[in-house]
Amino acid sequence: MTGPLTVHDAERAELPGPYGPIAALSTRGAGKATALLVPGYTGSKEDFAPLLDDIAADGFRAVAIDLPGQFESPGPDDESAYLPAALGQVVAATVEHLATEGKPVLLLGHSYGGLVARAAVLAGAGVAGLTLMDTGPSALPEGPRRTALSLGEPLLRKQGIEAAYGVREQMNERFPSWTALPAELKAFYRHRFVSSSPAGLLGMADGLRYEPDLVEALRARNVPSLVVAGEGDDAWSVAAQQDMAARLNAPFALVPHAAHSPNIENPKGLLGVLLPAWRSWL
């Protein structure tokens, strides 16, 4: 099964964090560099499961994390602690911790995790390269995903996380791709969502709706960068991501047969883009 329940050889680990341990999946061995993988909104470290063994086989150590408030990483009740700038400080500290092992750190952020990874670099994270995957230059544009955030907020505040997921699940049942999922994968998605911090979901939703354009500030950091997107991404448009890459003076790559999550939809195609770029940065 390709997806969050993909079998892999990475080990469950914990990294130091400001609100408690940061839950991680870490491949064995030091590697020539560490790839720190940051998930998106409602995501988790398991989203990178299809990539972990192949990243390790190419000589890198892969470390995928749950951000504070996501799944198995505790977080505070303060919604503002989950905005990109605040979480960027946490990721920058994680980069610093991993760098003490003496190897370069490469940072990848997916979707909301891309906004957080960008904020980490702006906060001074000493990375050897930055990959922005299916993320944009600023807040989500108008569309179904942004509308869903606005509709979900009052439900989450008034009725709680279980009710919010119930409505989400009802909406998912309209799509054949969801109904075709194995029962154990549906159960995982539900468990992950209701295990997350309500404040975290609300704070990240605000980040997705209101994050400003910080592309020029990121370019000024002169960090080697790569922008990559699934060819059918329905969050930020492919054109917007391509324009972001041009403004960063960074290469842009499309992953075929993928939409918003190439790490799950076409992991081999994604790795064919990532690994050569990462090797070139070293």
C-alpha cells in the first residue's frame, strides 16, 4: 500500500521541542546529510513513509516529523503558536539540533509545511538546501480548500474535533478516491485528525488564509532552493508555484501522475526530482 501506512525501515524517534518531544520517523545511520521532512495541514510524519527507505538508500538520513500540535507531537493551546513564523522558529531549532551531528541538513516542506520551512530559513535555520513542495508564495488562493477552512472553523470551535472530522468524512464520501480507500487507512486518517490539537488546526488554518508573500525575503537568504509540484495540484496553482520558483531564481519541477501529494501519489517520480537536486547541493 502506497501512503501513510507504507511499510518502511525507519524507526520512531523523539526530538527536543519547546512543548514536549517532537515525534519523528528517522532512518538508520548518519548519511552524508539529513533530510528533514515537514508535513502539511492535518498531515503527519507518516505522509513521507513512501519516501523514507529510498532516501536512505541514496545515502541520506531521512527525518520526518509531526509539527507541534500534529498527531503525536504535543502543542500549546495558543492558536498563534501555530502560525508559520512561530512554527518556523521550532523547525529552525530542530535543524540546529540535527546539525550538531556534524552533517548538513536539507529541509523539505509540503503544503503548509512549506510555509513553515520558509519561515525556518527566514529565522536563520542553517540549511544546505530548501525544497518547497506543493506550497505557494502566500496564503491559499480562493477555492474549495480555502472555503473548507472557513466552513470548518465554527464547527471545530462550537462542537469539537470529533464533530469536525465527522463532517469532513461525510464530504469525503462523495469522492470515489476516498470510498476506495482500505478501512485501515480511513481509520488512520480519523485517528490522526482527532489526535491533533484543536488550537493547532485553528492556528494553521489562519496561517493558510492570511500568510503574506515573503518570497523576496526568502530569496535574499541565498539558500539553494527547489520548487516542486504535482502536475494536478489543486491547492496553489502550478502557475503560481512556477512563478515563485522564478522569483527565487530556483529550478521548478513537475511530478507527473500526482496532484497535491506527490509523496503519496507518485513517490518514485518525486524521488527522481529530489535526489539529484539534493546531491548537487552537497
